[in-house]
Amino acid sequence: MAPDSLTPPAGSIAVNGRSYRLPRRPTVVVCVDGSEPGYIERAVEAGRAPWFARVLREGTNLAAECVVPTFTNPNNLSIVTGQPPAVHGICGNYFLDPESGTEVMMNDPRFLRVETLFPAFQRAGCRIAVVTAKDKLRGLLGKGLALAPGKACSFSSEKSDKATLSENGIDGVNALVGMGVPDVYSAGLSEFVFAAGVKLMERDRPDVMYLSTTDYIQHKHAPGTPVANDFYAMMDGYLARLDALGCTVVLTADHGMNAKHDAAGQPDVIYLQDLFDGWVGKDKARVILPITDPYVVHHGALGSFAVVYCDDPTTWAAKLAAVPGVEAALTRDEAVRRYELPADRLGDLVVVSTRHKVLGTSAARHDLSGLTEPLRSHGGVSEQRVPLIANRPLGSGPQAGRRWRNFDAFDLALNLVA
């Protein structure tokens, strides 16, 4: 259930138990997929990111935590609802739907249990723009918006050529941006998001804009590497243009990223389905990997968080906890309390691996042929630390000792920066 409602002060709105001031200038919140701490700093040190350098020096530079599981869908929805998955209901990219008993993508808007900030801001008279790299998020993020030219739009880089006024509140996206449809496995998919954001800000001047990228680069390239620095230099240029247009810009990430391979460069995997088949009999337990989405080439559906449907979960939690590379093996109720998750959308067990391990189903079920570099992935508590920065300094107020979350991004942008 959503948090208790509250009566917001004048000039504010209340959404999911939190109050937000209406924007006094265009407000842009950016979710950089997979941006672990270090990417920005290494690009600054290399002299590739002057805007970031100034923001780190003169703006707001905080360390925050994202939600577990540290995957794209749960964290993007936390950022735009201001609440953890226990409230909004999105606890993975993929799950076993208890209503149908089938494994499905968790990108249908019907799975979202509360309203995002965007319809509430729209009702208050704000113009809204939502731009994502991958189309899997578009329906969730745009749920409830009254889409109309110049009033509200929601579209993806991936399907920019398919955008229509009725479906997206905008058409002619590629002509506006001056770019074709990028390859889904490229840095260009994210660059399109920033380029579109700048063009929309110049043309329509939305009051609230949300930009969400893809982690294709971060899955392949560590902080400070030439390709990573090129990517953050690209981002730096577009964010500087939004800053010059008078925007308040707040940037965070949906999760971090870690190397998940052995000394030989091979993925370091615990195959849970194979383990359970040996323990309880073939297919007597069922392992679900919530990292699964349509874009598995760069991670092979291997992440650091899994759920298991099985009998006697307490016994198997204790047995799993003794497996090298398992950081936590929790019953459903324990996982709900520790990670703020919706109980009805979890298995009987939740398994989290350590910093450099990933979890799989059966070795035979993972196609790793697309992994052209040693695996980097996410999903566990080791990828919780993310940046939370703003191009304006933090205003005065009692913030000392606060536990910052990535879903404080809109609070920071609208209520807290000077």
C-alpha cells in the first residue's frame, strides 16, 4: 500500500506520502544506468568532463544507495515514485506472475501499484517529458500521463521512429533530434536520450524532464577506461547545454556495476538451478533471475540476485548460506524486511551473491556467446552505492546524517538545492 497521504504546502504537490515543490525553473532528473561511483571522477581526472568537474566542486555531490535488487526497472520506478519496491510493486525486470503462474517481463504498466510523480505534476499545470533509452521502461514511466504535443511526451531511443502523437505525445522525433534510430547495443542509444532532452528543452521547455539511459557501456568498460571516458565526455557536453538553458539538473543511477569474472576472464557463476536439481531432484525447485530482459547480449542474464520457489525454504536458506560466493540467502519474509520488497512478487527464497559472483539457472540455459569482454554485472548489495549530484549547491537545512537514496532525486531537485 502507498504511504499515508499528506496535505502539501501551497505551491507543492503530494505524491506517495512525500511533498514536492512545484518547479521554479526547468528540472531535469537523469538516471545514468549502471553508473557506479568512479566513472564521473575518472573522466574528470582525465580532463574529459569540465561540466562534471564544476558540479563536483561547486554543486551537490552525495553518495546514495539504490534499491535491491539493483536492477533497472525497480530503481527507475523508485526514482519516479519516491518510494521503494514494497510501495510501487516493481521488484525486477522479470518475475513469476502469481496471477498467471507464468514468467513474464515486469514492464506492463498494470504491475505498477502507485502513481509516479509525472501525472501529479501534470495536473498541477507542468509540462512533462520522459525519454528512455530502452522501450521496456516507457510504458511504466509514462503511465497516467495525458500525452499531447508540448504538454507531455514519453518515448524511447530504441523506437524513436515509431513515436506517434497518440501513443507518445510527439512525432517526428528523429528529425527533431537529427539522429537516426541507434543500435540497441551501442553508446548511441544513450546519446540519443541526451540529444533529445536538449532539443525538447530548447523547443518545448518542459517543467519536469526525466532522462534514463542504458548500461551497455558500463557492462563492458570499467571507470577510467578510454571508452568509458568517451561516454562520460559525451554526457558532459549535453548536460552542460541543459545547465546553460537554466535547468536544475540532478543525476543519479539505478545501480552500480562490478567485475563478475574469474582470473581467466570467464564469468564466475553459481548455477542455482543445477544446485537445487542435485539437492531436491530435477525441476522440483524453480529459479527465477529478475535481471532477465530482452537485452541479454552484454550480461547473459547473469546478475547477483535471484529468487527460488521451493519447499522448506528455511532449510535451503541455511544450506545456501554455506555456499562460497553467496552473500545472503533469505526467506521471503526476511527479504521483504531487509530489502523493502513486495512479498507477493517474490519466491520462497531470495539469494544474493558476493561482489564478484553472479547467479544463474542451469549452465546449459545461458548463452554467453555475446560476452566479448569479461563480464561486468549487478543485482546485489555490492552495487547499491550510486552517485547523487546536482548542478546547484545543497540549501540550508538539517541534512546531516541523512541516508540518501537514489529515489531522493526529485526531493533534492525540487525541495533541497539552493
